[in-house]
Amino acid sequence: MELVITLLLADDNPRMLAALVQLLQREFVIVDALASGEEVLAKSDTVCPDIILLDISLGDLTAFQVSDQLRRRGCPSRIVFLSVHENPEFVRAAIEIGAFGYVFKSQISRDLVNALHAVAEGNQFFSNSET
């Protein structure tokens, strides 16, 4: 029996959000695709996906702020950050706030699906910088 993994996606760039849905909908159940941190927080009151994939900058809030608020509310979903920022300080901050993963947008095609499967299995996944 195949494990069903549910995802909530958040990115303030509509084209990126649509691309994420296109990429992930074959292997995962996408419960929603949202464009702001406030929408994620509101949706988390009614939906509890296995994984929440957060763009690091959502326009209204950062992924760090959303993740912190989700944890304070007791949301058990595992958080994976998605970011253009490949700075080790960002990755370290994500780990410190309790993220299970951090995927560089430059490596989406290589890392994202693997990261989501690893996180669903209880592991952590962090993209490696190519530089």
C-alpha cells in the first residue's frame, strides 16, 4: 500500500506556486496552494497536512514567522522551507526554528520531491550549495 502524503504549498509568486502544483500533484495530495503567510495560518486551523512547504518570503510574513506561529499553535505538520537564499545562515536559522527541510529554488528539480519524501519518512533534508 502506497503512503499518501498531504501537502500545503505557500509561495507569493503565482507562477512559482502554479509550477509547484504542476510538479508535485502527481505524487502528493495537495490540500491547498496559498499566496501568503496569513492564509497559511488561517488554513492551518482547519487543515493539518503532513508537510507545509513555505517560500522563505511570503510577502506579508516570512517562513520563519509562519513556522514559529504554527509551532506555538501546536500544528504537527512538518515544515520545509523553499528559498532562493543559499546562505548557510538561512539554513541554520531554519534548522533552529525546527524546519525538517530547506530546498534551494535553484535545485527544485533535483531536490524537492526527494526532500518531501525524506521529510514524510521523518528525516531531514537540506539542499547542498553548488558553489
